[in-house]
Amino acid sequence: MEINRFCFLIHAKEDISLPPFKGPALRGGLGHALKKIVCIYSGPCKEDDCPVRKSCVFKRLFEPKEEGRNIPAPYLIEPPLDGKRHYRPGEEIRFHLVLFGNAVNYLPYFIYAFEVLGEIGLGKGKGKFTLTFVSAIREDEEIGIYNGQTKMLSTKKLPILFGDFKKGDNPSKLLIETITPVHIELEGQTLKTVEGFCFYNLFKALLGRLSTLSHFYGDKKFEWDYKGLLEAAKKVTIDEPASTISFTTIRRFYQRRKKEDLLTGTLVYNLIYLLKIPFSKNQLRILVSIE
């Protein structure tokens, strides 16, 4: 499964006020703008009566379903981590968009949706902005693909962040730091203790999410020894003295869930040689972001 990463650069035209964690504001604004440009109804969605519901781009990207059940969305947004909340006219905001598998075919929709969002406004007070530039990223390389002045999208072949998953290193310790707060549930219960974040639970969730994304958006099935990997994962222990987690409550403005407790902190796992992690450090960073 191919994974593509893009950098979006926007410049404020008016004062923009955003929360400390900007991801929900960017995702919510993107969804609002995308629905505005693709939905054939001017008011609320009439899904049952919609003649194009099976090919609706908004449903495909924001509310994907297969056989009546929800499936993971084929994208994620990596918000800026500078902690800045207020932007004056002329100041820039830079964030990343990651697209999984064939979702890269919808890149023009994402770009145009952010153009429209700039006209609608972002954050508290709906401050307007201009989409200035979009580039494709592969490791340290950036290739410009869209210029906000010319409104031209390049047709050159995009660099792939990484394609087939390859075996990574086998370190003795794995440190996972939650750069942005995360909400994780297991069997309907929010995990709130170090013990709850045992490596088996985390690794099983990552493999499951990767398998699902590959099935619905990739072009081939991963052939891994899932049973063997999970058996080895059961033997991995948490280095509790080195692991510190805490929770913060934030308010959501774009989902049915108005408030939720999100994890922040660091988790350190003592790995064993039998557990051959099937991804590199860069791949693991993206996969943890998926959750």
C-alpha cells in the first residue's frame, strides 16, 4: 500500500484563533468545506434519497462505510506542533496531509476544499486565509505540486513516502511519545493506566488498522505472520519507571462527542529479539498517528 504525505502552507488574511491542538479544527473545517463543494443538496444531507450516494466523495473520505459498517478514513492530518494559538494577517500555518493507498486520487478535492475553507474561515471568529503552496514529501525531499497564485496542480509523478512495508530494526527498547493527545478505547472502555497500554493491545490495534487500510485502499494484501507477531507481543513488558502518562480533557467542536479524555505522555517498552518489528521507525511513526 502506497502512503503519500503532503505539506500545506497557508497564510492568514485575517486574525485566526485556534485551540492549542489544531487537528480537530483543521479536520472539521476540511469536512465542512468538502461537503459544501461536493454535496448536491444545499441543506442537510439526504443520504437515503441521494442519487449519487454510492459515489459521494464526502462519504468516501469522511464517513466511509462498507457493507453497512464504518471503516477507517483514508487520510490523516498532522497539525503544527508549535502551540501557537493566534495568527495575524500575513503569518503562515504549515501542516501535513497523509493519504493512504488509492486516496491519493482525491488529492485535488483536498486542495480545493482548503481553498474553499480559506474563504469560509477557520477557527474561532472564522478568520480567512489563503492556500499558498502544496508540496509532496519523501523523507527530506519536497517537490512543489500546487501554487496558490496560478491555481495549477502539477501532473508530475508524486514521490511515495513508503510503499511496501519492510522489516525494520530490532531494538531492545521502543519509546512512543504522544506528541499530540490521543484517545484510545479497548472493548468500549477508555484506557487510562500504564498497565492498560500493554504492548499487545497497542500492537494488535496497529496491525488491525494497517490490515483494514490495506484491504480497502491498497492494491494487495499483506502476508505477515500475524499470529506469531501477536504471540511475541504478549511477552513484551512496559518499563513502568520510565513511562509517564497523564490525561487532559478537551472539547470537540466537529463530532458528536463533545468532550473526551486524551492521553499525553511517554510509553517505554522492553522488546525481545523474537519480536521482529515489520516496520521502520518512519513507518511506525505514521502508523501510530493512524490510531
